[in-house]
Amino acid sequence: MSEVLISRPIHQLAPLLEKREISPVELFDEAIERIHQLQPKLNSFITITEEDGRKAAIEAESEIRKGQYRGPLHGIPISIKDLFATRGIRTTAGSKVLAEWIPDYDATAVARLHQAGMVLVGKTNMHEFAYGVTNDNPHYGPARNPWDPTRVSGGSSGGSAAAVASSQCVASLGSDTGGSIRTPAAICGVVGLKPTYGRVSRYGAIPLAWSLDHVGPLTKSVEDAAIMLAAIAGTDPKDPSASSRPIADYRKDMKGGVRGLRFGVPRQYFFEHVDPEIRKFVSAAIHRLESIGATSVEVDIPALESCAAMEAQITLAEATSYHEPYLKKQPNDYSAAVRTNLEAGRYLLATDYVKSQRARTLLQRNFNEAFERAEVIISPSLPAFPPLVGEVWVQSGEMREHVIDAFLRFNIPYDLTGFPAISLLCGFTASGLPVGLQIAGRAFDEITILRVGLAYEQSTSWNAASS
Amino acid sequence: MPTNVLVRLMSRRKWIQRSGVGTANLLFTPTLLAQEQPLEVTIRSMATLTGTELGNSWLQPTAGLVGTIVAYSQPLRALDLGSIEPATYFKAD
């Protein structure tokens, strides 16, 4: 019984909580029991907030009993990536530099989840300062893959993805600068949504690169991603990049199905150097979408070969700018890999940084041309499977490459353009590892990628919620 | 040089070698190797400019990474962006 409730998605639990058929305290107890059971094996958390979480669960129970039900997140056990400031709770960003930092404020997204009635169960493990793709953290230990604990969970929101996949919580909040929501979501077999740049406030999220950082949810289902997005989206005077565009009714409008929808398949770049088993599952997903009424069209997106350089130039320059004071005061508290990146950021040319920022507009134009022919673009989320903990090489089809190069490749075009993208499960390999399908859409058109994701998810016999 | 940095550096070289177009990319590797030594000298000489004296143990990996990024930024530098301005969220109010 104890695993039955906590393994269910938000959209199934919320009506039960509202009708008082289950209690937030009961759900919280299941989550905590599961965390204590799995923490030694998976190391998904840096801080477990058992005491505060229990108080919140008791309060949620009391409010619901009095008829003060706040909505679908009320009483739901949620974890937060340790990148987000949480008032009164240690926030490390996975680093030694901030190991003792206790903020006196909440990040905007965290504050909105509190307003929606979440029960915070803990702060999840992450790659040091979100500067990496494996979540092999030298200070707090690696966040391990729930499907194969000898492998990495992906990063940088690896603890969040692993915690959701292994039902240590029902949903999590993550961030994505070069795929840090979608990569671990794909690896752990859950749903990861990177909304449009500006859709969710970045205030209170320790930056990696201001102009590339996105905040978004990791969940057990596409509908849950819509519920989380609705809670955290919206303008914020504390974040100059936060958009004041109206927020759609995601949950209602995503249910239209895909009949008549055209989706683009970019054979170049997104289907090159891909593991054959991943390619097979993504091709099957494409056929599945066609079988439920959508039409595929081939699309070609120029200038993608410059994405890796653009991402590197922007991330290194912006990250070094942010970290400069810490780098002066506590240089030895950084890992060698992160410190090398930060040191290198001082010696790149300003002209290359500005050119990268200019080239983002070109990339947006090129994608927008493709979006004139197709409402969404489909690709694999990743070209390769996660390496063993401590390993850095992966096999992307015929090409052996570094895990950073492999895991950034299909993700960074959407961080650079700012366009929304979601990763969801599209199958399991013979060895039991999940495969991720990426669906990307036009700026601020989260509805359409959620609609396609939901239609696909409902057409399969398995989904992340059953994991 | 820390192993992970060296490995990443080697990986990027391989990626450059394999992901581009034929013989033009083969030219990157010797160029890159040749760049690293002068880059260390350049970085050392920039201490006045950056206000940071980079210790010996960090000089080589840093120069290696900078050299790699500069090398694979060649397609970016070759892009003709016409009158496109950088995207920015800076607001005057």
C-alpha cells in the first residue's frame, strides 16, 4: 500500500486530496519513508526537509478539512533542486562554496509553489553549480540512476529526475541552461519541461548563465507538467526577463488531440550520430503520432553547427562574470572541472560573446521558418545512453564522444532560441533503460507541445507514471 | 592537468575532427596543438588585464580549454549576421 499513493501522478492524487479520500500527511509519510529507504542507494537529496515538510502537510490537511482547498498542488509532496533559494533552508547549488548558505528569501518559483500548497520534502542533488551534465557531484556524491544505480542520473537536475522516477516525491522543480531539465528527465524516464525563456521567473535561482537559464518542472506525466507550469508561470518584477504575456489554461487547452497537426522531423543534426536503439524508439514514436492523426514533414534548420560554440561562449562568459567574487575568495572550494571552466571564461573574446548573442536571433529565424511548416519539432532527447558513474565517454551511434558534447547537442538549440521543449518517455531498451522523446514548439506555445506530449503519452501502454 | 579536463579537451578535438566537413576539419587538430603553447604565454601575460595571476597548475588546462573553444568557434565567426543585433532584456526604465 505504501508505494501505491506516492507513485501516482498529481492529476490522480489531487482529486483524492480534495475529496479528503487521502490525507496530505499520509502522502508525506510515504514520501519520507521512500526517501530514507532510497537515499543511501540513489543519493537524490542534499537536504531532506522532514520537519518543515510535516508541518506543511499537517497545515494542508487542516486547510482542506476546512474547505480551503487551494488547487491541484495542495498537499502534494514536491522536491526542489538545490539551486533555488529557499527561506530558512540551506541552499548549496551543489557546491562547497555555498555549503552553509541559508537564504532569507524564497525564489519566485518556490514561493509560487508554496502559495499553491506544495509540501516540500527536500532539496535535490545537482551537478556543482549546474555546470555539467552528469550530476557526478564531488562534494555531495553522485545522484544515481534509479534504473541502474551504476549509471549517472544526468544533469544538472539529476537528483530531481531520480527522485520523481523513484517516487521519493511526486514532482520536482529544476533548471535548464543546456538541457539540465530534459537530459535527466530522458535518462530517468520522467517528463521534463523547459518552458519558453521568460515564461517562468528566474529570480532566486543561482545563475549559470543569465541569458540561457530556464526554470521548469520534472513530473510523472505530461498533465502534471502542465499543472506545475500553471503554478509557477507569470511575470515577476524581480526578474527583468520575465514575460507579462497572459498564461494559458494549459490543463484545459492541452486536451485537443493531434488530428490534423503537422510535426517537423529535422533529419539533419538531430538524427545524426544517434544510438540505433534510441533512433528505433523515436522512429516508432513518430509512427505512433502519425497513427493518431498527425502528419510528419521533413524540416531543415541551418546554422545548427554553430550551436555548441554559441553555448560555450555565452555560458563561460556569463558564468565567470557571476562567479568572479567567489573565485577570488574561495578558489579552492571549486572542483577542478568547474574551476577550469570558470578560469577559461576570463580569456574569451567579447566579440565572440556578442556574436553568439547575435547568432541566437539568426537561429530563432531559422527555427521560425521551420515552424511555418510544422507546429512542433520532434527529435530524440539524447543521442546516447548515460555513462557509468565516473565515466565520461558515451557511444552516439558510430561516434564515441564526450558525454558533455553528446548530452548538450540536441538540447542547446532550444536554450539558445529560448523556445519551449519537453522530454518524455518513449520506450525502454532491452537492458531496461528509458529513452526520451523531445518535442519543441514556437515561443510561448507550451500548449501545443503539451498537447502533442499528452496525446502521445495517452496512446502508449506505458508512461512515466507507471514507473 | 586534471584528468577530466584533459579528457574533455581530447573529446572536443575528436568532435571537431569528426563532426565537420572532411579535410578542412583535419586542419583543426594541428592548429589546436600549436595554439596551446602560445595561449599559455598569452594568458600569463594577461594578468595585468584580468587582475588575476593564474597558477601553474591551472594555466595548462585553462589554455587548453580556451584553445578548444576558439577552434570550434570558427564556424560561428564565419557566420554572416548582417544587421542582426544581440538579443537583450536590458530595459532603460
